[in-house]
Amino acid sequence: MQQTFEKPLIDLLKAQGRDPRDVAVVQKAYDFAHKAHDGQLRKSEDPYIIHPVEVAEILANLESDVPTLCAALLHDVLEDCDVTSKEMEKEFGPDIVKIVEGVTKLGKFSFSSKEERQAENFRKLIVAIAEDFRVVLVKMADRLHNMRTLQHMLPHKQVEISKETLEIYAPLANRFGLGEMKWELEDLALKYVHPDEFQKLQKLVINSREEREDVIQHVISKLGEVIKERGINANIYGRPKHLFGIWLKMKKQAKTFEELYDVLGIRIIVDSASDKNFCEIGKDPDTHKCYEVMGIVHALFTPIPGRFKDYIAMPKFNGYQSLHTAVIGPNGRPVEIQIRTRRMDHVAEYGIAAHWRYKESGTSEKSEDGNDRKLAWLRQLVDWRQDLADAQEYMEEVKIDLFSDQTFVFSPRGDVMDLPTGSTPIDFAYRIHTAVGHRCAGAKINDRIMPLNTVLKNGDIVEIITTKVQQPKMDWLNFAKTHGAKSKIRQWFKKHHRDEHIQQGRQMLEAELGKNDLDEFLKNGERVTDVGKKLNLRKPEDILAAIGYGDITVAQITHKLREYEKQKEVEQKGYVLPTPQEVKPKDVGGLGGLLHHLAKCCQPVPGEEIAGVVTRGSGIAVHRVDCANLLKVDEDRRMSVDWSQERSTTYPACLKVECLDRVGIAGDILKKVSDDKVNLKDLRVETKKDQKSAMIMLIVEVNHIEQLTQVSRAISQISDVIRVIRKDHHKKTPVKQKTQKNNVTPIRNKRAQADGK
């Protein structure tokens, strides 16, 4: 009999008063997922089904609808199980399948680098989110539970995933108002990216807990008495601070833990005694009480100048509303106080989940509190995909928008507009309308004519001056902040100056290739198609126009041409990747029993990311994903593989040790290798007398990348050792030859990167 894990989830739904029919559908989704994942385990060795159940519980606490909960339970079924979309649609309908497909990981795609893979995956995720908002809820909950269980991953994976969380998922959660989720993601990521600082900060918070609680209780007691006397119904409580927020402010403001204003936090929730369900109504009858409470706070405690922020009158981009102030509390300790209504608190806690109510048909009902802005931002991200062919450039532009603080400015009519900090009148003009941006001839800021590159500040009143004869200028791109403005400027120039760009691109490419070679390239349809495909361009004119405009460089074209020529040479010669060192049928999984070998050029070790290459006559060659030979191979010949649970005992790896030439250093190295219980297969020494240095090559046998990393770190700590690097191994290559420099992969640098150092 199968063990079941859904009881806490089902009990939670019943406690929320969900319709029994809805609970039955969620139970059905669980049963389906449980059967599909039967026998699968996570890295923790727990049954895999626990993960989707926990994801669903996170979303249930956000009061998500039934299709969202079902999608959470099923979100890994299409990818990891022998289930098709049609089978799932037959059981649960197209709405749920659509969400699942939007969330499904995109590991099947092949990319030349981790950065490119991450960027393209994120681009596809944005498209999926734009099609159905519930995708972001499931994706965020999925990432949150993965972060909660990250201790079961390898150390370098912990760091890699945590960095991605800080760069993408936490800001994305903030963008959609998922405050609590954002804070937890950031704290969990900080634990792995900066472990020492995390532990130090954690101790500071724990050690100061008693004092903080005394100060908070004193302030709560004093405020509670006066607020009650005024006849205002309010809930007052201490607000726990998340560690990442404290750490970030300490870094940015160069302050100590004790100097921060908001280490001590109090939240006041103004409530309506008459209507307990008004949070679902677009209007908020208690807004005026927030300002009344703010007056009480400032009457009882001395406010700190410059610390008052009114996010009720001017909400944040994610819909967040609250009054913020900082006052001098007991013992001279600064205390931050937040004041908001219950509806505002609901929005702050649940974000997008508070704004949207989904019908069982999957259609959405918009609230009346400006949620269109979130959709507009998403649509904008989707539109950017058309302008930015390069996935990494797209990623950088998205990060700017995700991380940017907001500046609030006003139109002459009093309309409030939020723009990323650092924006200029050009950004303001294009935000109003594309035509206004194109015809922008000048700007008035607070009734004064100012240059178009003036950085806007909070509270500025901006008026755009337009003329019919005005056209965009290329130098606008130098000071426009938002991608929306930049994109529209580029589009205008592309449309109106295409012929000029084609001619300019032709001249630039001709200068690099020569006239004859350029004509040959443009006439060779296969070469144009191959190069254009890799750059998301179709025709020769598109390539020339992109060069002339600056979308791509001549160097990019020549690089793609060299790749094309090398590939053709490989195909003509019937090239086979380096000969196999040994057939090990149990080393690698995902090959269906096909003959395979570990490539000698890069010598992958368990724990490293790998990929397979179909060779001619030698089965599948397994390479490290960063191997130079792998990157030369056409994507059609690559395949996804992973390390099997059943592996060989040890794997050879070559280390190059650069050190000072002193007596006994070779013995010190041998001792470190022996202490780590690693077998030494070969050792060679070359002394360079003129430089008073030496180079020691050693081949060790390890069972995992972590063991290799441990050995490298141990050797690097030896006195007079300059550096230790991973070297691709070729037995027939003498140590003294210098032709192998391009095959050197620095271990210390790579591991340091992975450790966030």
C-alpha cells in the first residue's frame, strides 16, 4: 500500500472552508501525481511526491484557486514522468495543463553556456506568465520549496541556485507583491551565498532579541492605549526583520547593526469593526484612520527627519500601500513603524494572489486597484523579446527593471507616474505615448525648461514639449533609462534608416572580410542561413542592417563564420572526437544502453555538468559542458545525459601546480594528496631556474568533483604554492610544451566563483 502525504494539504483546504467539490478535484490531482511519481526520490532520498505537495501547501496558504493548486501538484509530471499533455488534459482539462506547461522546466534545450541557458529559460518563463498569471505563483512556490531543501544539493549547486534566486526569483516575487515569499527566498539564498556573514548576522539578531522585545513592547503598550482612547480599532505587533534586508542595508549604508533604523519594527493594522470582508472590495473606508494613527505616533515619539514615506497616496509599482515612519523609541533606539489597513496588509502579504480571483473556467477577474500595471509590465517584457535577439542582453534589461527603485513624478494634470530611479524626461515622454516620445523637443520640470538628460526626482512635475517636425535622436539612447524608451527609439531608426544601415553594415563587413569574400558569403545561401540562424536573422540584408545599426558586431559575424567553416571541415574529414579512454557502461545515465565513453579532452568527473555527443563510429562521447570541443559541435549532435547512480570507483584528473622552486615542496604536495586518501597515478616536475619557480603535473584518481576540489584547495594552502589549476589530460604531451595553455581550466577560480568569492 502506497504511503500518502496529502493529509496536511487537504486538512488546510477544509479548514479554509473550501467547497467539498474543489477539495475532491485537488485530491484527484494528488492521486494522479502520486501514481506518476511512484518510485522517484529527491536528493534527500524522500519520496518525490512530497515536493509537489509542499508547493501546493505554500499556494494554499496564499488562498490560490483550484486550478493553481492542481497545477502545483502536477507541475513536474510532464517533464519527469511518462505522462503526455493529452493524458493530463483528458483528466483535468486544458486550463490546468496550460499552467503546468508554463511552469515545466526547460532542461531539454541545449545552450552554449549556463548564462545563455538561464536567460533563455527566463525569457520563455515570462511568455508563459504573460499568458496565465498563475504560472508565476506556481513557479515561485516551486523555487521556495527547492530553497527550503537546498541543503541536500552539492555545495557548488547550492551557491549557483542561490545566486539565481537573488538575481531573478526574489526580485520577481517583489515585482508581483509576494512580500513574505521574497523575504524568505532572500534569507535562504544569503545563507548559502555568504554563509559566514549570515551566521554572524544571525548571532547579532539572537543576542539583541531581549532588548528589542523590551523596546517593542514599551512602544506597543504606549501606542495601544492612546489609539484605543481615540476609538480606533487596530492590531499592533512587532515586525520581524529578515536577515537579507538587514545585511543589504548594512552594506549599502555602511552602517553597523545597531545604527540601522528598521532593525526594530512595529506594524499597525487599522481594522474596520463593521465590515470584515471589505478587503475584497475595491474601496477602503479606513484609509483616513491611517493618517490619524500617524499623527498619534508622531505626537508620542520624536520622528526622525526624512524617514516618512507615504505609499498610500503613491503606491509602489507592485500595488503595495502603507505609511512608513521612523521615530526615537526608548533608550534612544530608532524604531520603524508601518501603518496600513487590513486590505493593504492583505495585498502586501499575498501580492498578485490578493489582486486576482480566478473562476473555475480559468478566466480572471481584475480587481479595481490598478492591477493592470502588472500586466502591462509583463506585456512589455514579452515585447522586448522582439527587440533583443540576444538572450543575455534581454536578461540584463529585465534585471534593470526588476531591481530598480521607483521614482514618482507628476504630469501637469496631477497624474502620478512611477518610473525607475534614474529616469529622464525621455522615459517620461515614451511612457505617456510613443508619438509623444518621438516628437519630444524639450521638457519643463517644475515649470523650468530643463535638458532632456535631467534625472527626475520624486515629486517633480514634468511637462513634455512636442513639435510636429521633431524626430528621435540617436544620443537619446545614452541617457534613456527604461528599455521601453530605448526600444521605441531603436525601432524608429531601424524603420526610417534601414537602407543606410544596410550600406553601412556592408562597408564594415567588407573592410573585415574583403570585397570578394563578402560577395561569396552573401551569395552562399547555406552560410547565410547558418550564420543568420544563430543570430536570429533570416536574410543577408537583415544581417547587414543589424551590423550597421549596431545590434551585432562584425566580430560576431566572423566568429560565426569560423564556426561554420570548422564544422564543415569536421563533416568532410569524418572527424571523431578524441578516442575513448575506456568504455564504462554504468557511468552515465540517460543513454538507453548505448555505447559511450568519457571524453579524454576534458576528462569529466562525477558532480560536473556533462553532455553527450554522437560520434561517428565510437558511440556517445561524454564531455564537460564547458569543454571547448563540445562547443564546436552542432547542437543536433548533442544530447542530455547525467551521471548514473552506479559508477566506476575512481576517475583520473590532471592538476597543474605552479610553485616556487624550493627543497621539499614536492614532498609537501604528496603528503596533502595522501592525507585526503587520494591515489596518485603520475607526477612530473619541471624546474625553471631563471624564474626560480617550478611546475608540477600530477594525475590523481578521484570519485567526485568535490574530492578533486578538496585536494586542489589543500595543495593551494601549501607555503610557496602560487596556484593550482585543472588541466585537460593528454598522456603523449610533454609537460614542457607550451601549446596546451588554451586547454587549461582554472579550478581555483571556478570553485571560488561557485562559492561566491
